Amino acid sequence: MAEARTAQALRTAARLGLISAAALAVFAAILLAAGKDPLKAYADTFSYTLANAYGFSELLVRMTPLLLTAVAAALPSRLGLINVGGEGQLYMGAWLASAGAFMFPGLPWWLLLPLVTLLGFLGGAAWAAIPGLLRAARLVNETIATLLLNYVAPLIVSFFIFGPWRAKENSAYPQTSLFPEAARLPSFFDTRVHAGLLVALAALLAYWLLVEKTRWGVSMRAIGGNGEAAQRLGIPVAAWIVIALAVGGGCAGLAGMGEAMGVHGRLRPGLSPGYGFTGFLISWLAGGRPLGILFMAFLFAILTSAGDTLQITQGLPYSVVNILLAMILFIVLARRPARGGAK
Amino acid sequence: MDSPGSTPLLEARGITRRYGTVLANDRVDLSLYGGEVHALLGENGAGKSTLSKILYGFTRPDAGDVLCAGQPARLRSPADARALGIGMVFQNFMLIPALSVLENIALFLTDLAPVIRRKALERRIREYMDRFGLRVDPSAAVRQLTVGDQQKVEILKLLLARARVLIFDEPTKVLAPHEVTALFQVFGALKAEGYAILFITHKLREVVACADRITVLRQGRVTGALDSGRADPDALVALMFGERAGEGRPREAPRPASGARPILELASAGARAAGSETALKDLDLAIGEGEIVGVAGVSGSGQKELGDLILGLRPLSSGAKRILGADASSWSIARMRESGIAFIPEDPLVMAAVPGMSVRENLVLGTGRRYWKGAGLDWPRLESVMGESFKALAFPLPRLDPPMGALSGGNLQRVVIARELAHGPRLVVALYPTRGLDVRSAASVRDLLRRVRDGGSGVLLISEDLDELAELADRLLVMYGGAIAGEFRRGAWQAEQVGHLMTGSGEAAHG
Amino acid sequence: MTTPLALGVLAGAVLSGTSLLYATLGETIVERAGIVNLGLEGILLVGASVGFAAASASGSPWRGLLAAAVAGCLGNLLFGWLVVTRRANQLASGLAMMFFGFGLSALVGAPYVGALITGLPKWRPAWLAAQPWVASTTLFNYDLITWLALPVAVLVWWALFRTRWGLGVRATGESPAAAFASGRDPAVLQYQALAAGGVLGGIAGAHLSLSLTLTWAEYMTGGRGFIAIALVIFSKWNPLRAIAGALLFGGAEALQLQLQARGSDISPFLLEMSPYLLTLLVLLAWGGARRLAAPASLGRTFYGSD
């Protein structure tokens, strides 16, 4: 049994390796066509991220929100739901956590920190529960609903950044005041790696335990595997749809809280460079499997660092790295054997 | 009608077709002449639809020939059939509900201009409408039409595409009585202009009313080919169903009616229908302890809807449902299961199992709260209880780790049965439980249902197999059109009688 | 509402609504063939960036427009290869196209950020310009794309509902099995629909950069692709109704801009939210019912006869 599992894991790793290689090759070609030097870009990325301790720590910083937004997509995917709203749920988590931090600045850290963490979760959960209810009532497809809400959440956050929460001191950047120290997540050594990483890993572990080891996981996987049979066997499908989306959204909310309380210390408009979408990609490519998510999150942390490198060393906008992500998706999609097609 | 000496417009000679182990058509001969209505009669599963698929080019026969106007025809696809002037009106119309009548007809024309000339097309359509009495509004959307009118559109499609042979697959299944009359008038008009009509059905009365010649199929073979003059309903039923009802077979003595409170009661229960479902009307039904109640009927008579109603999947729109006297009309599915209602479906992979999950996990689905243990499940106790269930049923215990979808059909059914029976259900709803099973598996399922009954539970057995029902049912209900057309005690019915009720050609009867 | 504000909103509605209308028309054709392209946002961005880059490089906005149309068409054909030929899941493929559009448009547009171009020339018929109430506004002072918007909508309607090709496309979207049974190849029809839709999508994107803003900025389409998808539903997959929808949403955006320009107290962020919330409301109120109007086979993969 164990050998079969290891062989399977090796095969999957080899497959992912091949896909990544192919994608990198196509991306290199595109960069060449644009007059850039792909080899230098790749080399720079390597030296920036893997070749030194600080660079490695930055990878962990980047991985933290990716793990959480991946779980945000992965949990609902077990029921067959598509949650592409990680971006919006992340922002709303950050928003609600910030609200808590600004409203109770006097609380000691052992009260405030758990409070903002809880609020981060609730903000994302509530934002995801809306499309959840719409889907459970069969009114709106959750893909479109979560996508649209992605555009609304950052605007709500911006409203507060430019309005009630605006930093008193004159600053060139639009941003809020700093959060009270008691609300800040502690960081490790001299890096920017913060306790949010532990939260993210805990969330990944909890996700795995929930889906694989609890009776709730059995119900969820039954819905995802055969919704009609699940319903006929008495599982309350509609309720589960809302719960799964809400809990997933909560994880994305924690990512937002982590970025705000752990990395930046304040709210800024560009809080997330697409973590929500990248998380969805990670979950999708990993098939919702926790180990795969861990691996892909690390891989994507490196890949998205390439985006920064491209920006710094080759003068390309960060967004160009989306081409690489798209290439990976294209290759996986084009390879999938056509099976029972449903929407 | 063409004289017998002339060449048939369409002919099947020695058609044989197998699907796996099932011999759907066994050396079938049929000849269809211009200017006649020829009925192809048989019960469900007799091989009618297979033959029609072959005649229309959907499938190829394993042996035998199809001749068109005397010439051998190579039908590789429906396009070939259409080119030869063979048209088919399906049970499920090949119409696009959202498009108009005109557009649906235009879609299937082979000589349609790039820019559609609506006025000219409409004129052509009206011409055919008037000639054959097929009046519909060309600009109406098909989904707004009654089923009878939709069928007219299907016919017009074929006529405008210059078909000369029209095959109708169970055309009256979905029609109201007056629409059936209208259809037969259309047949008359078409017949008069030399069209050949093949009318596939299981409804005796209609065959007798409109057919010129009749071919009867049973279990893939032609059991009779008659002129309508020599065909009376009894003879036809005998050809369709054969000698049945357990003559010469060891029969159980009729069981006395149980005096105890019924497990399940339906009182004037009704349910709405959506789309192609059958609405249920005013059903009165009681199932007691220790009895098997069988439900016979051709497909589409409402049996599946009845099963879903009992299980809690379908809400009642009128009347009441009671479990052991308690009003269960609005109970959830989970609650129905908890109160001891079990379900054995025809297709467990679709309805009662999750293929991607392991056998072990499938065993715990639908067991409600019984194995809850904190946040997890009491796997050891589940395995023990289920193991007992398998043992009591004399089923081999499968490996529990592999995914459910890896099991063979028979094994899958056994796992589902073991799970459903593990907690001593009060009532087992069995929906076509032996459909698709090999002879041995089917026999053991039947044995099992008997044992369930002998153990004091009630069984609702919905089946299309009259043999099976004769063997097992203590009481037999016949459904037709969403209502109960007849009720019989064991031994008090004959296949003929039930056959009439199933096909709508008998009077409501009891026995 | 005061008259200048009303006229300003109306004028703005037409200007903003143009690219929305073209995008909606393109997606309508594609969805009528049974395919949902969630990556429309990416196609629009590619159209905007390629159009701008080509216009800047060649000095001619017309060349830019042509390049954008071709780019949009190619993008949709790539999407078609994934969903029609490779039979990939339409939702996931659409999202992949979205990412691709994000990145490709950023790459293509990067060298041209801040470039100045001559936009598409605008015309106003003299007799309208002479009217006093018109002269002070931007009403009726439109570029060719805007002038052609209504005729194109009518053309798309005519193609879908009055031609043999359109009948085949619609049949494919309702029931590929029926289309196949009628002797057509659903895959070919879907590719054709995607090509047409891609051209319109490319033009829709180009209109933003070549006429509306005369700039290129990343993500400048701001979710218009998703709003267009909602508009397709809102207009019940009818190109003529799409005109009303595009005007409505264009008006909402124009109103928001006008209010900001007049120093309104309402926060710009709340105003910017309105199109998305409006879209969600529209889907919520009518999406369920509208589903009946959707092409019956929308989003499903077709496997041919078996």
C-alpha cells in the first residue's frame, strides 16, 4: 500500500514538474518576443528567493495568504462549488478585523489579538455567505456572484481608508493609521514572517482533518461526489452549501487579517495583488488536496516572486506573471481527458 | 392500401441485435407498405425501440437486412435514412422548445436558403397543414404548444423534408384522448396519400382502432403478424404477454390481511409534476407489516414519482402520508429514513451511492445519527453492524477500502442492500431492484425481499416484470396515468387483465 | 435632476455604454452557441492594450482598431480550442483566459503607458451641432464605433434570427444533439460564433483605450467583462434588448462620473460600487426567471452521437 502511494505521489510530482517546465518554456518564449531576457529573469528570481535566507523568508510571507485563499477555494470545491471570491473575502476579513482594532484600541493583546482574528474570519465568512445563500436558493450561480463581489469589497475598504480611518499624519500614500500594537501579529526573527503563517498551516491542517476525518467531511464529500444520492440519503444539501462557502470565505478573511495585521500594520488600497485568484488556482491545480496545496503554494510563491523580479529588474508590470499562471492552467485544461461534462 | 403483391416501402428481414447478454431483436421480419398504418405492438423491453432505431439508422443490426422500396439500404446514420425518405417521430421530440414552429421545421430542411425566406416557408408549411389536418401557429414557440401540437410539428418536419415512410415511436403515450383521435385522423389523411406509417405502441385499444396490420413482439421475437380484421384484444394480449400469472408455478397461499396498523398510509395523496414527470392523483394506499405490495405499470405511469413521494423527496400537493399513524406529510428525507424507511434503487450508482468514496464511507451514508461519535464516526461499530448484515444476507463481505465505483453492478447493489437492511427497516421501497441484473442476482434479490417480508417488514416493490410480481406480491397495484387503476390479492389476477389495465384498455378492477 | 446633468448623463451613457454593448453583443453570440466565456474580461483587456499599442506604434487609431479586433478573435479562438476541441470545463477555461488577458495586456501595454495617441476621430452631423442644447454637450459627437453601435446590434440580431447560420448557432446552443441531427456540426458553429464574438470583444476593449480614455492602464476595463456577462442574462440573450441594458449601465457609470465632477458629497467609492451591485441585483431579481430564457445547452460539453 505504502509503495503504491509513494509511486502515485512521485508520478503526480513528476507530472506537475513537467507542466511547470512546459509553462516556463512558453512564458520564456513570450518574454523573448517582448524583448526581455527570460533566463536572466529566472536566474534573478532564483537568487532573490532561494539563494538567501531573507529571500526564503519572503517566500514564507507570500505563502501565508496563498495557503489560506487556497483553502478558501478548496473547501467549497469538495461540494462541487466554485469559490472565486477569495479576493473579496480577503478584503472584507481585513476590513472587519481593522474595524475591531480601531474600535477597541485599549484592549490588552491577549484580548485584542484573538478578537481581530475572529473578526477577520467572520468578515470573510459573511462575505462568502451571501453568494452561498444565493446559490442554495438557486437564484445566482456562485461563480458569478463571488466574482462580482470581488470588485465591491476593495471599494468598501478604500472608502474607509480614504474616509473615516484615514491616517492623521500627512502622508503621500493613502493609508490608515497604524493599528494598535496589541493587534499586530508577532513576527519571527528579523523577517516579515508573522504568526499568520502558523494560522495558515493550522487552517490547512484543520481543513484536512475536517474533510477526511470527521463526519461532516463525509457529508460534504458525498454532496460533491453525487449530489442526488446525498440528498436522497438525507443530507441537507442547501445548508451545507452555505456553510462550506462561509467557512471557506472565513479562511480568506484570515488571509486578509494576516496581511493587514501581520505584514503591513495598516490598511492600504492594494492590500492583495491577486492572492484570492492565485489561491483558487492553487487549489484547482492541487485538486483540493492539502499536501498539493502546500506544494503548489510554495511553487506559486516562487512564481509570483518572479513577478516582482520582472518588475524590478526588467521593468515589466507585476501582472505579467499572470501569463505564466495562465499557461499552467492552459496546459492542465488541454490535457484533461474529456469526461462527463457538466457546468 | 397497396396490394400485397407490390413492393413494401420499408422492410426488415431477419433483424438480429444484441446488447451484451440481452437479445433485443431476434430474427425480426416486418414489411411496411405505402398507404397503410402498420402497428408494432409489444410491452416494455420487447424490442420495439431497438427495431425502430435500426430502421432509422441509429444503430446497425448484428444480422439481417433493411430494404427500402425493394433495394437493400445501407443505413449508417439517421441522415442516410432521411435521404431515403424515412422519417421518425420520437417519443422525446427532437424539437427545440425555445424556437418557433417555423424555425424548428426550417432547421431540418435540407434546402434552406442562407437568408431564411419566412413568408415563402410559411406558405409551404400551411399547405401541408391544410392537407393533413396538422394545424398549429407557425410563429408560436414550441414550448408553448400542447404536446399534441408539438407532435404535429414533428410530423410537419418530416413531411416538408419529403419523407414517405413515417415511424411513430409511442406517439400516444403523452396525448390526451381527444388528441389521440386527432392523430388517428392525421394517419387517415396520410394513408390516403400513400404514405406508409409504422405505429409503435403498447396500447391495445388504439391499435385495434387505427391499424391496418399488426406485428407483435415479445422478448425480441415476432410472436404474431395479423391483419386488423383478425385481431381481437384478448388474442393480442396473449401474443404480447404470453401465458403467465404463475400457471404451473408453485404459488404461495394468499396471506390473510394483517390486522395491525399499517406501516405506511397514503390518503388521497397527490403530487405535482414538472416537465416530463407524471403527476400523482388521489392515491390511496396502505402497506402493512409482513406484506409485499407490488406496483405494476408501464414506465411513465407514475411509479417512480410514487416512490419519491414515499421517501420524502417529493412533496405532497394534496392528501396525507402517515407512518405508523403519525402524520409524515412534511417529514424530511433524513427523518423518513430514521423512522425506518429504506430504499433499494434500480441504479444504485446514480441514486444511492457516491462512486468516488470508499465502500466503507458509503456504508455510513444515510444512517443518520446512529454512528456519530463526537466529531467523527464509530467505524468499528459500523463495520461490525454492517458485517452482521452481510452475513445475515449471505452476501460476501467486500473489501471496504476501494472506491464504490470500482465494484461491479451486482456487488454494488449488494452493498446498498446490506446497508439499507442493516437496521431492520420497517418499510423497504424497492424501485426496479432487479433491472439489469443477471438471472442469479435477480433471484437472490427476490429471495431477499421475501425474507424481509417474513421478518415482519413491509415491502413496496415497483417492478415492470409481471413474473416477478406474480411470484412476490401479496397484493398487486396497477398504476396508469398517475393513479391506481386496479388492486388485486395474490392469486386473484391474470396477466391479461393486468395487461389491459397497464395499457389503459381495461376497466378499473379489483380482486 | 437638472437638465445639464441629465444631458451629461445621457451623453456619458452612450459613450460608456458603447464598449459594454459591443462586449455584450459578442458574448450574446457566443452564449447563443452554448458557451460561457468568463474570460471576456481578459479579451476586453487584450483588445484595449493591443489596440492602444498598435495605434501608438503605427500612429493610426484605425490600425489599432483592426489589431484589437484580430487579437480578440484569436483570443476567443484559443478559448474555443480549449472548450470545444479539448472539451475542457468552460468555467475553469474562462478563468484561465481571464488570467491570460490580465498578463498579456500588461505585457503588451507596458511600453506604451503614458503614450499619447490620436484617438478615433469624432463626428457630429452639422444640423445637430447647430442645436443650442446639443452644442454644449458631448451628445452626438461620437466616433465611428459608437455611431455603428446600434446598426451592429441590429446586424447581430438579424444574423442570429434571420439567417440559416444564425438558426444553426441557436440550435447548437439549445440542443447540440438536435443541431447534429439536422446535419450540422455543432463544433464548427461554435468556433464561428466564438470568432465573431472575439472580434466584437476586441473592438469593445479598443473603444475604451482608443476613444474613451485615450490611455492604457492595467486592469482598465474594471470588470466590464463580468457586467457584460450579466447584461447578456439581463437582456435575455437578445441583441436588441442589450441596447437598453448597455444604456442603463452606461448611464449608471456616467451618473457616477457626473456626480463626482460636480463635487458631490457621495463617496466616489460608493458610486463605483453601483454597477456591480446593480448587476448582482439584476441577476438576483431576474436571473432565476431568466434562466428559462437561456440557451438550453449553455455551458455543457457536447460529445456527439454515441
